[in-house]
Amino acid sequence: MALQPKTFRASEDIVRALKQKADELKISESDVINKALKCYLGIYMDENCDTYMSELKILENKLNTLVKINNLKEV
């Protein structure tokens, strides 16, 4: 499948973490982004998806807690 260029904005902490993960896995930052998105979107699953999904679940739980604490409407 041909890769298509996309542009996005990321916070400094995401940029740092992206570079660190790419260096750790010895793959390009683009490959890290593609793997993460495939896992998140359920397009492709491998042994690394659990890590991404676990981290996303932790963030989701934290967000839900903040929503409950502040009596905010869920988004």
C-alpha cells in the first residue's frame, strides 16, 4: 500500500517521546506513528499494540475521572 504524506501538529512532549521511541526501536518516526495509529484504529494488531492500548486506556481513565470530579459532560 502506498504511503501518503500527512501533516499534523504535536506538542513538545509527544515529539520527544516519538523520537525516543523511534530511537529505541531503531525505526523511523513515521513508522512509529503508523504503527501507533494502526493499533489505535484496530487496523493491525501485533505484540506492541497492547502497550499503546494500555497507555490509551490509562489516559481514558484519567480523563473520565476528571470529568466525574468536575461534573463535566462526557465528550
